[in-house]
Amino acid sequence: MKKILSVVVMVALMLVSVLTFSRQAQAEELKMVGTISKIELSADKKSATAILKDSKSGEEVTILVSDELTLDKFMDKRIVEGDEIRCKFEKMDGKNSSKMFKKTAGC
């Protein structure tokens, strides 16, 4: 009886770990360097949408920015339209969520 119980517990733990790993694997992390063509701050100033033109492919990518540091840079004009940006973002559920958003020229 103890063997059966321990086997059932082990199978349950493995199932939980596999499901957790597969859920995390759905998010795809991408890197990009591009020029900002448009920045739109939300009304509550807790998020922003930035449209970047990829320097390699030329296509426009919309990125959701929600970290405080980058939002502060948007509000005090340290990052503005026309700046070249190095960005890491996660593509999940059809949305691109920013993980890193920095100017390529420094600061």
C-alpha cells in the first residue's frame, strides 16, 4: 500500500512540474533594436504603448511598457520619439510585454 501511495505521489509531482514548465515555455523572449515611431501613455500613467520600427526588418512592433523606470523616462522626455532603443520583450498571448527598454547610445 505504501509503494502504491508513493508512486501516485511521485506521478502527481511530475505532472505538476511538467505542466508548470510547459506554461512558462509558452512565453517567447525576443530582442530588438529599433527606432521609436510613437509613444502613448495610458491615462493612469501606469503603462505605455511604444511602437518601434525594427532596424533589421523595417517592420513596426508594438510593445507594452509597464516598468516604473521606463515610464519615468517617457514622462520626463529622456526617451522620446525618434530615439534608437535596445529592447527585450516577451511575446505572450498576442502581446509584446517589455522586459528591458534602453537607449542604445547610453543613458
